[in-house]
Amino acid sequence: MSFEVTILGSSSAAPVYNRHPSSQVLNIREKLFLIDCGEGTQIQMMRYKIRHNRIRHIFISHLHGDHYLGLMGLLSTMNLQGRTTELHLYAQAELMDLIETQLRLSNTVLRYNLIFHPTKYYLNEVIMEDDDVTVRTVILNHRIPCTGFVFKEKPKPRKLLISKIQRENIPFEFYNRLKAGEDYKDHSGKIIKNEDLTKPSAEPLSYAYCSDTIFDESIIPSISGVDMLYHESTFMHEHRERAKATYHSTSIQAATIATKANVKKLIIGHFSARYRNLEPMLTEARDMFENTELAIEGSRFTVDEHQLAE
């Protein structure tokens, strides 16, 4: 089963050569979720062979342009190419005002149903849930209302021990009930315990996306123990006063959050345009939290039940 993050954009407000504004695609069990949508997102999706018609849910953290200005172009392209599948959008309520204004001024009627879900920047809550995943918001501390997102798999069905099941002559139509944890009773009334016929699946995986935020330890309970954490790292630590003034974080501050939250892997991004060489920032973060990676565009970070690897 897939659990993979693809980095489409990793720059902060000003794009630089080879770096675009924030955007990522998260693949959970072959369902694709777009997280933020800065300028150039749809170009990046084509570059890295991500088909936009597979996107069913888009999450926008806040209304600074480097996190949403690519959205209208993407929605328009979907429309021009004949999309009919509904699309769910999660963001602050004001974003829908911007979209409706653009559609009105361009005299555009979308062929697909755009379902808008307003987020509450002051409340951690579940905003999306299906059979495989839940998505919960995280209150972030930025200059304007901003939310992060925690994606968590739901528990997987138990794994069948086929040789034991066949030995007991259990009918195929009962297999799904075994996966759900049910014991089996045969025709004579004998009960065979579920744990003798199945084994547990891997633990559910999780990913936290913490977009623009000043260093704020209040988010730690919301992201504690996740398998992967993306945390903005706009500045190196020597520019921590600049980070504080602009409500951003440094590489060491991101690593501090990862350490205190006991996460398994840290991805840092949202790099200031002042840094062309990002290796010193990576070294700085790794000195505190070893399992740190840079959000280099085109990188794919995969989690499985055995290891964390890029």
C-alpha cells in the first residue's frame, strides 16, 4: 500500500531558480491529496507525472499567495479538459470568495462539482474522513490565519493466514469477517479464535504538514509521534530574529519541534530565496534531529511498515 509524499514546490514567497512556491502531493493507498497550490503547481504535476484527474481533495493552509495562487489555474485546466468528477476543497472561507469572483469575471461555469469545506483557523478538528484516512487540522501561529494538516491512515484489516484457514475449511465468503476480527464457528459449534486464523496488519501511518508558522511548541500534542513531519524552515538559525519578525521558523527550530514531538522523519522546506545552497541548512537541522531531509522538488518520501526512506 502506498504512503508517499512528492514535493512539487519548496520555496517561500519569492520563487528562485529550480524552486517553486509550496505544493505537495500525498499518496495514501493510491488516493492523491494535493496540499497547497502555489504558482506553477500544475506544471510541476506534469513534470513529475502526477495526473490531476486523480486529485479528489485539495488542502490550502492559508491565503498568502505562495500557497494558493496556482489553484485557479489548476481548477480552470481541470474544467477545460472536461473533468466531471467532484472535487473537494478545504481552506479558509475567504478563498471561496476569490474563486467565485474569478469565475464570475471570466464568465466560467465549472463542469464539475466543486465542494468547499471552510476550515476554522482557531480549532483543531477532523475536516475529512473516508474508509482509509482521516485529516485533522492543526492551529499554526502565523501573521494571518493558517492551519496545518495531519493525515492518518485508519487501521488496516487483519491479514489472513491462508494455510490455517484452508485447513479449517472456512468458506471464502467468511474471509471479510475474519479480516474484521470476528471468530469463526463451524457447523458443529466449535469456535476458532480469530488470532489463530489471522495476524495484525501494520500500524496505521501518519503525515503532518506544518506550513508557515513561528516557532510554537503548542503544536506538539497535535503532531506527536507521526511517521513524517513537514515543518517549514524558512531561515537558518543565524537569522532567527528575522524568522520571528516574519512569523517563520528556522532549521533548528523545526528540528526542535521534531525532537520534542518524537516524530520518525522530518522534512524541511519553504526556503527563503536568500539561500541558494541548502546543505548548510540541512546540516544545521541534522545536528539536532538526524533523520532530516530537504524538500527538494521532485523528491519522493515513502513510509512503509519497515522503514522510512526517500
